[in-house]
Amino acid sequence: MGDILRDTPAEGVCRLTLNRPDALNSLSYAMYGELIDQLESIRYDHDVRVVLLTGAGRAFCAGHDIRDGGRPDWVSEDLGKAQWQRRIMDKLGQIPVRMRALPQPVICAVNGAAAGAGYALALAADMTIAGRSAKFVNAFHNAGTGHELGFSYMLPRLIGTQRAAELMLTGRTVMAEEAAQIGMILRCVDDDKLIDEALALADAILVNSPIGIALTKSSMWLNADAPSLEAAIELENRAIFMSQSTADTAEKRKAFIEKRRPKFTGQ
């Protein structure tokens, strides 16, 4: 068994499970590379409509494994400290970017602790739900600053600058219920219903056309920083034109009228 498991819990859903439960799913350097490879593979897999990211055991992800993380095989050992660290972070920083760039929505199901890099993964997902026992721990200060992997970009956009400042500067732990209340995650649910709730959310997405979902996700994230309302509308208009020219969108309209589940063909 690998450190990242991939399976299909429902048709159209690809589940990636961080699988080092004895280490609270803390991330090794090999896992960063494996996660990037999985995301790249999923990007072009037309059978995958939704991605579900979760952790095995009693934690989602305890962040980087400082005890047994291995070594980064993409970095030369003869580099100076600054050059070595720059190359490390350059690769790690690809992960949230690739999650946002996937045409498929990413749902993160947080079980237990999400600390450090695990916290950032939860923020990078398109939607995150958490079990009631889950907690979000800013462990970045242990590495010298209160941010990493786009944390300082994502958190203020989710909860506003004042709340983000408090959480980033103090490192205060946030429990799941508070995270839902302040809009950091979509909602919290009973621990034993976490995966079922995530799959139900995925199913609500699957009834919409794949190209419509991909274009909507793209527009949503690009328009978060649109320079104007007019620019945002122009991007939406282009997405509408592209989507409405497809057979899948026609099938979605037909299925809605006929009150049945659509059958998409990728056409």
C-alpha cells in the first residue's frame, strides 16, 4: 500500500487518501511528489468528475514530517541553504495551485487534525467539510512564519483580513464548528457521517454537465481577482458560449425537463 491511496467510492468520484496513519498522515517529500503526480493524472482523466481528498485514521494531515520526511530527490545536496529551501518550496507550492487549476471540483473531508501543510490543503480545496472533532492548527510558526503554500493568500479571501490576521499572527487553533461559522470551511458534520456527506456533495455536482462544472470552477477562481465587474461578466459569457455548444449541456437541459438523471458522454 502506498502513502497516497486512490480509489473510486462512487462513479465519477476519485478519492485520494493520505495514508500514513501512524504518523497522523504527515507528509514526506516523496508524498509531495506523489500528490502532484496524482493531480496531474486526474486533470486529464475524463472519468473523474469530482476529487475527494481525505486522510486515513484519526487525523487528516499533521503537516510536514520533521522526523521521517526523507529527502527531496529533486534538489541537489550541494546547494546552499537558501538555494536548497527555495527549490523545496517551489515544488511544494505547486500543490494548491494544481488543486485550484483542476477542471474537477476538489472536496476536502477533514477528519481529525489538519496542521501546517494539511491546513493549507484544506483551504486550497474548492469545498471543505470537517468532522466535529476536526481542528485546524497553524503549525507554520514552528518553521519560522505563520504561513506557507499560499496560506496568506487563501485565508483572508475566505474569512476576511481581520480574522485571518488573528489566526495567522497568533497561531490559534480553530475547531471545526468555529471554522464553519466564520466561513473557513463549508460545514462541519458528525464524524461518522463525514465521507457520506462528502459523497452526497459530490453527487449534487455530478448531475451537472462536466464542461459546465469545469468552466464554472475556472470562472469562480479567476473572477476572485477580476479587475472589474465587466471583465468578470465577459469571462462568464465566453464560458456560457463554450458550454452551450456541447451535447452534454443539451442533455442536461433535456434531463431537467424530463425529470431524470442526465447521462453525459463527453461530447
